[in-house]
Amino acid sequence: MTLSVRNAAAAAALGAALCAALSGCGGGGAASGAAGQARLGTPAAPPAASSPASPASSPTAAPPASPAVGHGPGKAPTLAPGPNGLTPVFERARQQTEKTVALTFDADMTADQGPRAAAGERFDNPGLISTLKTLNVPSTVFMTGRWAEEYPDQAKAIGTDPVFEVANHSYSHHAFTSPCYGLPALDSAAARADVDRAFAAFRKAGAVNTVPYFRFPGGCHDERALRALAGSGVTAVQWDVVSGDAFAKDPDAVAAQVLAGVRPGSVVVMHCTRSAAPVTEEAVRKIVPELRKRGYRFVKVSELVGT
């Protein structure tokens, strides 16, 4: 799936902005076209090693290999492993005639941001969650384990509400390949442990509507990263529509970008972090009625996987 030039530029800006907010890196230098780098909104660029990440290589639904996530994953479809048993990657529904769309929200927080939260910075967005419930928009929240630890009551509320499903966005929001927008990188053993630690944080918080899906921080992945998670039973979930909500100040611009990009079967990436995405809720209030007017039905990622 290729994005327009505008969306590709927005993706790069999104990655650099989130990197600066979440890990303190600067300048966006990590967004260069180095081998193994997966840019936001598109699979990893140049190396042949990243080609197994294509969703076309793993179209068949299969049960997850590990039930460790909780009772939710047993009901959620996953994709069959890709070539050489690599973790499969889902980006958009293969069946692209039905007007369905999945809004996904990354609840980002790094392992070392406790002091910033203690000082009053808000990495949550309860108003957005309330709006999604009021508008009855089924959604998938890609949560970091650190976020669940910081906001356990909210993690439990989201993870027990049938409107939502909770997916894994790592524990630490560190990179699974390098370079990745300046994020510190994990080796293969640490990468698998990081994913497991996030699921454990969800269980501890009481989030039971968990699903066996994983989103790479920054969207960055390569063959090594896919191999590292191969035994975890997760399907990696990317997206085909970049909302541009990171640090945006104009909800109309965010809404316009989403509305211009959505196609049947699309996965939209947005954020559930007030400090990093302050206008997301207002944008959602514009996006939802317009897409419904166009005949779209909102679904969770679990309804799109395997279709």
C-alpha cells in the first residue's frame, strides 16, 4: 500500500515529532532511508529482508501460537506466519469492497517518562475515550505497558469496555530495529521480553479485552524484528492512513487528511495522548459523522484481520 506524497511527508513528520516527545531525540535525523528502517505508514523500505513483512505474503487466518495474552486473544483472528515463519504483518483488509474502517489509537508512553507524568504532563486522553464511547465507535487501542502502569484505572476501563480492544504497542516504546527516529533499540531477546512485559502490565491492570496484535514503535520493523516475535503468536499491525494528529493544532486539517485517505478496509493511525496529540478528540468528532454519511461502518482491527 503506497501513500500519497502528502501523506508520506506527514508520516515522516509524525514519526519525528513523536520521537522528540517520547524519547527526547531531535532533528528527525533517524528518519533517513537507512537499511531496515520502516517508515510510518509503509512497510520497511529498501532491504530485501523486509519483503516478508508484506501482508500479501500471509493472508490466511490462524489461531495465535500463545494464549498468554488473556481470554480475549482466543477469539481474535491472527494471520498465518509469513515466509520462514516470520511474524505476519497486517496493514489493510484484503477484501476492500465493504465500507469498513478501523480507527486505531496509540497510547504512547516510554519506560522513563514517570517524572514527566509526575510533573503533570498528561499522556492519557480520557475525553477522547469518552467521545468514542458516546459516538459508539468500536476502536482498537495500541497501548504501551508503561502507559497501563501509569493509568491502571483507565487501562482497565478501556480493556473491559466492549467498545474497545487493547493491543500491544510494546512496554517501553523502544525501537525494534535501528535507526528508528532516534528511539533506543532493543536486541532480539529484549524485544520479545518487552512485548511479554506489556501484556503482563495489561493483565495486572485488569484489561481483559486484549487481542494478539502488536504495533511496532514508530512503525519500524525488519526481518530480524519479525523473527524475534515469531514465537509470540502476535500479528503485527501497521496502517494505510496517517492522521497527522501528532502535535497538530488544527482538528479540521487532521479530519481532512483522514477523510481524504480512507478507503474500504483502511486502518487509520491516531493517538490517545493529550500532550502529544491535543486535537484528536475534536478531529474524531468531525471524522465519524462524515464517514458514516459516506456509508462507512467502524470496526475494530480484529474484524478486519483475515478478511
